[in-house]
Amino acid sequence: MCRLFAQLSATPAPVRPYLIDSAYSLLRQSDADPKRPQKDGWGIAHFKGGRVVLVKSPGAASKERRRFEREAGKTVSRSAVAHLRAASNPLGLPIKKLISKANSQPFTDGRILFAHNGTLEIPQEVAGALGPLRRNLRSRNDSEVYFWQFIKHYRKTRDVAKALTLCVKEDWDLWRKCQDKHPDKEKPYTSLNVLIAEPKRLYAFCHAFRPKPARSLFTPGLPWTVMTFARRGARLLVSSEGLDQKPWKRLTPPALLTADVGSGRLRVSVRKLKLPLPKGT
């Protein structure tokens, strides 16, 4: 599974302390467990003057430490997202087709940043429902399909919660039509955990299906699919698990965290989303 990071700050702030220097930094998470390394790509993105600045690599952050540290050190922003990738492969493709800069995250349409942890098990069916947006696909990563699915619904609703809810509904609607074609799969996705960032706003959606969740790297008892968040002064941090030894709060799925600094002050709220899920899910 991938590792996620985002920050939203009332004033521009460096990301290096949490990507590189902290006790459980994202870089340290990249190879903390040799059996579950995040070796299939990384990306760091932020907003500068309202413009997206994005650096991605198909390599492992643990093997490209100097470059990862350099890019982390250069990133000072109110809003930033980082991602370490452990490639999912719902189509059973040769691994070389899954590892490239285009397959790495975060994804962007030039206005938002999007980073996903999990597997969309029916990417072909969801891609088939994208309409004209399907031509924007540049990779074989199921997470990019999820990204453009979100964009499709977001452009119609202009509401993140509604767009995410429609993604869930569409996944299950498509699953009912195609599940006979996928006898080896149980659900249309394992996890739809996602970070969505704008220049002055951040969303974290925590929603997963995983019968036997694995233990997180540095947080005993925390399922692999549950995100955490913390306030550090005038900044909010969201991550797959705590990045330092101070207290972190869990997002209990299905939950949507919303934060903004539009007023110059950091405001954070968390609410449960009522998702259109089948009974017994």
C-alpha cells in the first residue's frame, strides 16, 4: 500500500521536517518494512502563486534519497502533498508497464492535487464511464482512473463530498454489472483513501474495504488503511500514520476531513460521510 502526506498551513511552511527529519518521516516509512516497501515511485507537489509545482519519479525514494531530500527541502508552501507508491496491479499487467513517471503520484489537472492509497479493482469499467475525460489518461495506474472519475463528478457538482460519494456509488453500480467477469475479486476497490489539495484548502477522505488490515509501520494497532491527522501550530498535517512522536488523531472511516486557510486562519472539521454502500459492507 502507498504512503500519503499533506499539509495545509496558514502561512507558507517547509515540508522537510515531516518528509525527511521527523522520527517517522515519510522517507523513513519508505523502507521501514522490507516486506512492504514503497519502491514504485514517489512525488512531491505544492502550490506556488496558485500554480502547481510537481516533481515525480518512478524510482524508490529510499534509493533516491538525495533527490528526494533536495525536492523536499525546496518545498515551502501553504498547501503540499507527497506520495510514496507501492504499485497496485488489478489488471495483472507486467510490472514494467506499471512503473513510470506517468504512473507515479500525485496527479493534477493544474488546479488540484490528488494522491490515492488503495486499489480500484475495476479500472477498465470506471475508465469506460469517464466520457471525454478518458483521453486524459496517461498511465496504467488505477489511481489515475480514480482521479479522473473524481474530476468528472467534481466538475459537475463543485462539491468534494458529493463528488466522492458519487465515485463510490458509481463504483458499486458498475460492480453489480461486471462482478461476474471478476470471480477472483470481492469488491470494486480495496481503499479509496485520498488527499485532495487546493492552494488554500485540503480534503482527506478515509474509506476502505480490507478484510484483514495489516498493521501500520510505526503505529501498533493502527490499521494500514486508516489515515491520521494532527495540528502543529498554524499547520495541519495528514498522513497514512503519525510522522512524529506527538499525539495524532485517527480518521474513522468513512470520514471526510476538510481544512481551509481562506480567512488567514486554519480551520479544520471532520465529518462522517453517508455512503451508498450495499448492506453488510
